[in-house]
Amino acid sequence: MPQPDMILLGPPGAGKGTYAEYLKQHVGYVHMSTGDILRAAVAEQTELGQQAQAYMNAGELVPDELVIDLVRERVALLGADERFLLDGFPRTVAQAEALAELREELSRPEPLVINVAVSDEEVMRRLGGRRVCRSCAAIYNVDRDGLDIGDKCPECGGELYLRSDDQPEAILNRLAIYKRDTQPLIDYYQQRGQLITVDGEQGQQRVSEELGRLVRAGQRDCQ
Ligand code: AMP
């Protein structure tokens, strides 16, 4: 019996990409990250990429119609036994409503909607602790790796620095945008009794295990 479709919500730094990869490998989801799809479209300069580029460069959301169309196309291609894991979509209530319509049209089961909750302080610590090598672009973390600005990169000896979008002010801005865009969405799913919140601060291993448990419970509910 296939697992339910999944929507993964969470602030920047919550580890959505890491958990999506884990679930893809261990459960067999088809991972759809709208951010990745849009970045590839920009790199290839497709029509969608050209339309999306200016919004993405400005850190703004791409218009709903464009993103809804691209998700619609991909979900419609899935086989009856394939399940999607959406990461970065929906980002607005209009997108959530379009997804609910699509689900009915295609007779797909209710998705699991999981919010990986991480406090603002923890987001600041995780993103603010990121250090990048100027020479080989390797990524480290002050807490995990004990490396800081001024230290040499263990890989290539290059200089470690703090990315401009990881400066405290830039992180606060990203968090404000996330809250502005996503809080109404969290309310939308909560009002429908669909939102499951997972504590994203209990360590990567435990979060992964909890997600796995939720998927198995959802599998039973689908039967
Ligand atoms: P992400 O990698 O998810 O942070 O997405 C990078 C950028 O792609 C965002 O800043 C938006 O410009 C755009 N984007 C990704 N997903 C969506 C979405 N669901 N709705 C609108 N814009 C999106």
C-alpha cells in the first residue's frame, strides 16, 4: 500500500531538503522542490525561467499561476502508485487551494501536511553559524565542525567566510518573509485539522525517525 502524498513546511534552516532526501531514499517519494525546478528553468532560460527570474532575484514569490501550472503538470504525470513529497509548495493559500482541487480532480488521497517547527533563535544560530570556503565552496558549521572565520578550510586551506545572506539582518529578513508568506498557510491547514507539527530541534536522527513513523501511520490510514 503506498504512503500518502506529503507536504513539508518549515522555516529556512529547518532541514527540509535533508528530510526530503531521507524520505525519498527510505520511503520512495517523488521529491518535488519548486525552488529547484525554478532554478533549473532559470539556468536553462526556458520560457518559465525567463518569467520567474526577476521575482527570484528580488527574493519575491513567483506568481501563483506559474508555480501552480508547473506543479499541476508534474503531479498529473505521476503513476497511481507514485507519491509526491512537495518541498517549497504551497507557499500561499491560493496555491494550497489549487492543490486541494487538483487532488480531487486526480482522486489522490489526503496528503500528510507536516510542519518542521524550529524557533527563530535556532534558525539564527543554524544559518548564522554557517561558514563557507572562499576557494572550494565547502560548507561548515560553527557548532558541528568547530570552524570559524579566520580558520583555514580543512579541505583546501582556503579562507572561511560568512555569506551575505547569512548575516543576522539578512536572516531576520528571510524569516520575516517566511512568516508573512507561510503563516496563513499554517493557519489554513490547522483550521482543516490537517497540520502535524514535528519538533525540528530534537536532532536530525530523531526528526527523521518521527517522519518515518508518521508516514507509516498515514499508510495504515490509506488502507
Ligand atoms: P526555495 O529554494 O524554496 O527557497 O525557492 C527559491 C525561490 O523560488 C523563492 O524565493 C521564490 O522566488 C521561488 N519559489 C519557490 N517555490 C515557490 C512557490 N511555491 N511559490 C512562489 N515562488 C516560489
